[in-house]
Amino acid sequence: MSDEEKINAIEMVLNRSIRTNLTQDGGGVEVKGIEENNVKIHYQDACGSCPTSTTGTLQYIQTQLKQQLHQDLTVQSI
């Protein structure tokens, strides 16, 4: 699978399972890239300053991607 195909699959999971919740709290997330199995994301708006974005929210995003796409994926906030 190419990086572009991986990012498209990640975007589908984010749209289906994650972005709605973040938007309700005034935030968002953007995929900045992927290197091997490491997904790089950037939090937007309220998520950028929220203390849970680097702990609980990041863990939730990683868990969803692992469950729905591939067990070896990791997520890094940049």
C-alpha cells in the first residue's frame, strides 16, 4: 500500500470515528504525513491547547487506527 493509500484510509477512519467528537469540542485534527507505520497528526483549534490532546485523545486516535486499519500503526502529534 502506498503512503497516499494509507493516508486515504486514515482519513476515512478519522472522518468516521474521530472528527465529529473533536469538532463538537471546537477542535480538529489534520494528518500531516506517514513514515513507515508512524502517523503524524496536527491538532487544530481547541485541540491544540487542550491538555488531553497529548494523552487521552492521542491514545484514542491511535487505538481506533490500530483496530480499524493495522495493529502496528503509531500516532505522533507534531
